[in-house]
Amino acid sequence: MKTMRIRVGCEFYYESPGPTAAIWQVRPRPNDVQQMVSELWSATPATPSIFYFDVYGNMCDRMTLPEGSSTIRYDAVFEVPG
């Protein structure tokens, strides 16, 4: 079976008046059809995050944005059926 590689990504800019709790759902939902080849999730300034699966099986990332400007990036490559 032929496959294709697809790159997905997004970038968000936020300005927070103080520490702000945030939950992100930007990753493609895991399933048996697609295979992740690479993935990069980053925040500037560096912000610790944790991930979990919600009750619907979606991957969620939770973090606290610091006061001021923040940039959140997600970039991934997936292999899917042609």
C-alpha cells in the first residue's frame, strides 16, 4: 500500500496579564490509520506542560502561560494511506 507524508502545524501568540492556565487541543487524534513520523511541541518562553487524554480520546496539553508574551508552536509529520 502506498503512503503519503503530511506535515501539520500551527503557531499561536498570546499576551497574558498574569499567569494563565491553558489547555491546548492541537494534535491530530491518535488512530490506527496514521503513523506519527516526527513531532515538535514548544513554547517561548519555555513553559513546562503535561499531556493527557480526555474522555473522548483526544490528546490535551496543559500549561500555565507566564505573564507577558508567549508563543506556542506545534509541528508534526504523519504518514497516511495514499
